[in-house]
Amino acid sequence: MADEMELKLDLTTEAADAVEAAALFPGNPDIAEQRAIYFDTPDHVLLKLGLSLRIRRSAKKRIQTVKANGASAAGLFVRSEWERPVRNDTPVLDGTTPIRVRLGDAADAIGPAFEVRIERRSWIISDGTATIELALDRGEAVAAERHSTICEIELELKKGEPAALFALARRLDAVAPVRLGVQSKAERGYRLAGPDGTKVKAEPVTLSNEMTAADAFRHIVQSCLRQFRLNEALLMAGRDAEALHQARVALRRLRSAFSIFKPVISGEVHVSLREELRWLAAELGDARNLDVLLERAKPGALHDRIAAAREAAYDRVGDVLAQARVRALALDLTEWTASGDWLEAPGGTHDPHQPARNFAITALDRFRRKVKKAGRELAHVDDEARHQVRKDAKKLRYASEFFASLFDHKRERRRHKKFVAGLEVLQDQLGALNDFATAPEVLGKLGLADDPGASRLLAGGKRKALLKAAAEAHEDWIDMKRFWR
């Protein structure tokens, strides 16, 4: 068994051509045609266990590789792997890998799931302090009649510190756009086996009681950044409202993670990262507001004017996502999260090495108190104060989802389900109020405030009912027992 650390970068075929033409790498590349067969059971047990099994053929050699998937930060993969030569395309499942131990007799059902076919060009880059293998892969993943194009760079650290990987990634991005990669080739193949997706919702965050608060923060950032990148790719390929919504959800989750873990993170870098996340979320906000208005507008002239404004807003979204600033943010966030420098910076009020569960209890208590206190007068405060309650309720919900796996006893799971469901009802009511509160500003920006149909997009007589429903939802939620006590 060995561990590998690699940074994945996605790029277009045109960008790959530009990178090769720039002659950044010494000598001629090693070139290999590779065909890899990935294996799993019919119900994808290996995938569920976080394992991948492949046999890769290059020239006359076949190498079987088992990987235990994991990452210290999104895009920076640190994985245990088991390799051995094999004679043919039949996996050898003996005691040298964890598969037989984990699956038992179910391992006998393992068979081919999909193939990955690529041309790999690789270079060894060394400056005396770090040695990196750079592999440029072009090809496709194939499952039955479906296929997905692959064009990516893998930077594997052979010697030195992880900072060298990011320095090289930035050199590449200066030549042609490269984006943080968050999918392995195995994941690309598995996605072909499922339905076409127009959005990617947040995946469950799995934490263990052996983790520290710092470990938990890293895993949570990984999950959020991965969700953003997957939806960003969908959004750049089309103009789907749900992909935009989930991209913004991912940014909100990231920003909430910074707020939740504020007592254990410090230093100047995290402040600048938070500001960049705020900027990016705001840049995507106009398009989302117009999506919400468009859903409520009836067919007619007003609907058409909002639709035209929406197209212009999505043009802006495309321009923003194409900026080097966005690509740099993903790399900077990944490096900062993985480097550990923030652990040593002065200013944190809590020990980052304390057990994650202890930190979670403190954080959940803190946000529950804020929502409980600020929500008592929901029907009587102004829109700004209500919006703040909504933001705090979101942070509490995200914290509840982030930390759920740390409270896994039967009673804790039952209480967690009710607690989060109650928060969702409260959020829905506050969200509806916020949509109506922001509608006049959005319409004013478009010069549509005086349109005869605009009044139907405002709260009107619904406001009183929404305020009452929000207040009742808050009262119901307050009565729910905490799942962490």
C-alpha cells in the first residue's frame, strides 16, 4: 500500500493545446495509450464503500489498482492505493487489498462497470525542492452507449511540499484557463451510469468522532467546494436555473462554514477568502432573483421583459465564471484549507484540535440561541431584521447537516430529523417574505416598477399571512428538542 497526493485540473482541449505549445516542461513527454476497465458489483457496493477497482492496460502491461478514495481538501486527493501486475482483465481479489475483507462473498459479483480510454502525456518536473509528475490526459469514459469527454491534468507530488502543486497550477493557469478538478475518472464513469443531471445537491458530510474541529472544517469545505465546482460546470454548459441555485447554495454553505468555525480559524488569509466568496455570491444574485420573479410572472409583456433581463444576467454570470479571479479563488481556498497554516495563526478563541463533537455542541448551541432570541418578534420587526433571522436559521440548518454524523444514535437521529424539518419550514416562510421584500428593488432596477402587472409579483395581501405563518413556524421549532443533547 502507498499514499498518493495529487491535484486535478480540468481544462478544455483548446487550453490543453495552449499548455503544450507553451513549452513549460523539460524534454519530450512520455506518451502512452491507456485503457482502463473499472469494476464493481451491479449495485455499486465498491462505490458506496469509497473504493475503486480498475485494471489499466498500457502497451502490453496490465496493472490492477485499488484506491480508497478520500481528500484532505477539495481537488487535492490523498488516497491509499494497492497496485499489482495482472495477466488479463480479470481482477485478482485476494488478501492483498481490502476488497475481499470488506465485501466477503459479495466480491464474487464484481464485474466490468465502464471503461476509460485516454492518451496520457507525462513529464517529470523538478526544481530541487519538489518533484512533480504532470500527466495530461485526453480521452473519454464509456458506459454502454454513453460517453463523456475527458481532458484533465493530474499533478502528483513525488517529493516536496503541497505548495509546489499549487504553484505549478498557477503557472499553468497563466498560460491557459485551468479549473480545480473535483472528480476522479471513476466518478465520471459512474455518473454515466445514472440519469443526466441538471444540478448537484449537497452530498452528505461524513465526520467521525476521532476527528478534531480542524479536520471537520477541512471535510466540510471539501464538500461545499465540490458542490460548487460540479454545478459551475453544469452552469457553464447551459443556463439551468437549478444549477445556478445549487451553485449559490454551495457558496452559502461555504460562507456558513466560515461563520460556524470562526472560533477556530484566524489570520488574514481567511478574511480575504470570505470577501471573495461574498463577491462571487453577489455576482450570481441578480440572475437568481430574476429566476424567482420569472416563476411568478404570468405569460405576457412583463414576463417577456423579465425573461430578456434574465438572459442578460446569465450573460453576466458566464463572464464572471470565466474570470481568472474565480479560478484563483478555488485554488486559493483549497491550498489554504490543506496547508494547515491557519491552525497556527493567532486569534482563534477555541482550540482547533479539540474533538469535533465537542466543538459541534458549542456551535449548535450558539446559533440556536441566536435564532431563538431574534425570532421572538418576527411579525413586528423590519425586513432587514427578519432577513438576519433567516440567515442565522440557514447557518443553524447547515451546521445541523454538517455535524449530523457526529450524533448517530437512534434517538439523536430521530431528533435531528424533526429539528431540521422544523428549521426548513421556518426558512421557507422567511424565504417567501424575503423574495417579496426584494421584488420591488429588482423591478426598480429593470425599470418595471410601474408596469401594470408588477403588483402581482409583490406580497400584497399575502404579507400578513406569511408573517403569521413565519411566527408560528418559529414557535413550533422552539419546542423541538435539540438532537445534540
